[in-house]
Amino acid sequence: MKKIHLIPLFIFLIAPKSNAQTFTKITSTLNPIVTDTARSGGGSWVDIDNDNDLDLFVSNGNLTSQNNHLYINSGAGNFTKIITGSIVTDSGSSIGSTWGDYDNNGQLDCFVTNRNNFGNFLYQGNGGSNPLKLLSTPTTTDMANSNSSSWIDIDSDGDLDLYTVNFMGSDFLYLNQGPPSYTFTTNQTNPIQLDNSNFSIPGIWADFNNDRRPDLFVGNAGNQNDKLYVNNGGLSFTSYTIADGRATLGGSWGDYDNDGDLDLYIANYTNQASILYNNSGAPLYTLTPVSASTVQVTGNSVGSAWGDIDNDGNLDLFVCDDGGNNHLYLNSGFPTYTFTSVSSGQIVNDGGNSFGCTLGDYDNDGSLDVFVANQLNQTNFLYHNNGNANKWITVKCNGVSSNKSAIGAKVLVKANISGNNIWQMQEVLAQTGYNSQNLWLHFGMANSSTIDTMIIKWPSGITDTCLNIPTNNFYNANEGACLTTVGIKDFKNENSFSATIFPNPSKHLAQLNYYLSSDEFVEIKIVDALGREVSLLTIEKQTKGGHSAIVDLSKLAPGIYYCKINSETKTTTLKLILEN
């Protein structure tokens, strides 16, 4: 690997203000995402219950002790707050989370970082909303001032390892021993040697030099230089200094100029200008600061997220500010790839102490929506993207030889956009911006009804090529088998209720979540295997939207029961297993 040179690139990207792309701020008192208050750090859009819609996990606490929040997507833009289970009752000084399937069983696991030597949390997924908390593992007993973490296959063996970035202390690297136990061992000789005096905050992994090995950007606050650690394989890394000397709190990798390599946006604090670095690509892979770019705003920037907000085939950028307005920059695309600052709408005029932000299409309408985590016991922000006529695809990658979550996989798509054959590239990332995440990839396709070519480069070394793919679809990309369509719920046209119950199997308490498409009378009861009623939960008229109810099973004998939900329009029965 040749030395990385950081050379100013004087491309003036001054663009006029824009009023394009509208959002609706969600303010409904029935939506707990925007009514809960906490010291929120970051947010992760994750499909925790494998029902093909995005749920939301929010980390809370920071310097205080607070519960984290988990919101299950109940359809039609509604969410149900989970109130049982250790994942939402473990109070801690939480600052962020990372989600990935470390034991390759098809269920997402969660690691939560806590500050001030509180101890971190590890939850093993079980397919429901209450993952099992794991206590006897070094990932939860090692103490430090942890600021961010990532599931990442650092040794390319097909299972996810865990890396935790610590403030003024050595980082933690836990190597996954793989099947059958999937236990973690602490790597005492961390190959990424960090200075214990560094004010390290974000650690963002991505393959920036296209060799299918994950590299690490570490941002340092306190006017210290940032670091880039290039993965040479075999747990060997080469360290490079990014001599910015600023207070870096966040960073995001994204190919904003559609040239096939990942560029880097660094968010800086204390009224310092953020920096956009352009990746030169092969053979040197030089990171070059782009001078005078519109996106390099001066302020207290923290979180950031790349995403094609307007579905025109180009990555746009959303940036969070602590104490000021947030920022949305739209990418003009080929050939100049300049950014225009959006000036109108609540999304850029809601002042708050915003930290993490994450983009995700929570209502499956083909447009990326925006979640913003606010830090000082404020309500968080959720903005629904009103969309446009441009086309899109969503891709969920599933590893086979690679890790099941496909973290580190790269998806490249080629289509004719406005008369030009354009390649786009995105990588499945374990972390982005400030302690935020979305494992699904979303591509805007402008006026293209067909993707000519899709290439998926898996961490294992396998490459899949798919041809002639229709747009306006949600696809599963399975390693070695290309694409299958996903039967997603059309939340815009949902005309009945949907229901889920967690955890299942259960021991004492379960939580029923359901969505009503209209105001109607509802009867909910629990019956045994012979159809005999053993518990009546409710019989009343309820309003349209998401609802939840606690199911108390403590007085029942172990066995199989059924939760029957009768409304004026439909009857639904859910099987419920009660364990000892």
C-alpha cells in the first residue's frame, strides 16, 4: 500500500439555495418515536423481527443513566414502543449501538456502548423484540469510556468480530471464534495501536481501497488529528494520519461522485468547518480534502448520513448540528457532482441539540425518511419523505460464505440515467455518522425502469452478477444466488390490522403489538389449546393506529395458547408458547 497523500483539491462547489424535496415532520402524539424524551445519541433502522419493515432502536443516556428505546414498525407509518425485556429496561450511559448477526443464525444481535466505565451491553437476537442479554463475556465485563462500536469481519473468516472505540483508552478488539459456540476472545495485542491519550469518538469501518478488507477511520476530538487504519490482511494494519487537527465527532463513507470508491465526510464540532474528502481511487487511493464545498459548514456538526433523498441516482448528505439547525445537501450528479443546500422546510429549520441521524424507508414507499436523535432530553425528530416520481430499489444482502448480515458487501448498479450510463456503489456498513446504522441499501434510479447490471462483491471473495432488474422493487440479494423479490406490506394501502407478539416463546410476560386501519371495536383474549378463554385483555372501541397490550402469563401453566383479536373487519389468531 503506497502512502496516502492528503492534498487540497480546489473545486469550488458553490451552489444556489434550493427548496426541492419536501418532508412532513411527524408530530402525532400516537407515535412514541417523536413523543419520548431522553438524552439520545444515535439511531439504528433494523428489521429486528424479520417482517420486512424497518424498526428503530435509539440509544439513550450519555452521561446519565437512562433506558434505551425500541420501536417496532406496526405498519402505515405507525410504531409501537417495546416496554418489556432487558434491551429496553437496562439503564445505562448508552451512546450508540451496532447491529449484526454474529452467530449467523438469521437473527440480528445488538451491542450497545456505554460511557464512563459503565460496562457495555450485548444482546443475542431471537427473532423478536426482546433479545437475550449475554452477561458472561468479555464484551460486557471490560470497562472503559466507550464511544462507538462496530460488528466487522476483521479477519475475513466469515463471522463478525467486534471493535469498540474508547475515549482516552485502548480500544477493544474481540475476535469471534465461530461455530459452534460463537464465543469471543479478547485480542490482547490489538493490531490497531491507538494512543491512550486520544479523544477518540467515532470509529467507522469501510473498504475504502476496494480490496475486500475493512479499513477503519477513527475521529478524534480536542483538536487532535484523525487516523486511518488500512487493513493489510492477517490482522496487520498500516496507520495514516489525517492532519486536520479539529474536533471530530462523526464520519460517513459514501461514493458521492459515482466513481466506484468510497469518499469520506468528517463532521467537526466547536464551530469548526467539517471536511469532505474525495477518494482518488486506484492505484493510490488518495483522500483529498475538497476545498470550498457547500457541505463543509462551520458549526457544531455531529451526525451525518449519505442517502439518495430525491432518488435521482446520486447520494445526498444530511448533517446534524448540536445547538443549531440541521442541514440537507442535494447532489446535482453527473458531471459536476456539486451540492445545493436546502433552505426551506422544518427538516432544516428545527433547531435542537441533534447528534446522530439515520436514513431509512420506514413505510416502504420507495423514499428515504429521516430520523434525528436529540441529546438534551428533547423529543427526537422523524421526517417522512413525501417522495417524487423517480424510481428506486432497496436491497437487503444476505451472506452465506460471508457473514450472514453481509456487513462489508458492496453492491454496484448500472443504469441509464438521463442519457448517461451511470454506475452507483454502496457498502453494507456497521456504523455511520454518529452511532447510527441501516443495513439495507437504497438506490435512487431517476427515470430508469430497469437496472442493466448489478454486481455484488461479497467479503468472502464471491462476486455475483445480475442482469435486467426491474426498479421500484425490494430485493433480497443472497450470496451465490443473486436476487429474489421480497413480499413487503404496502403500508399506504393497508386496509386491515396487523399484529405481532413478543417474546414468543415467553416465560411470564409478553407484549402484543397491533395496528388498526380505522376506529373500531376490538376484543382481545387468550384461549388455551381447547379454545377455552383463560384471559380477557380488552373489549372496547379503539382508534386507528398502532396499539400495544401486555399479556400476563404468570398464572398459566406452560403450554400452547392462542391470542385472538376480533375487530369489526377481521379476526386474527396468534400462536403463543409459554415455557417454564
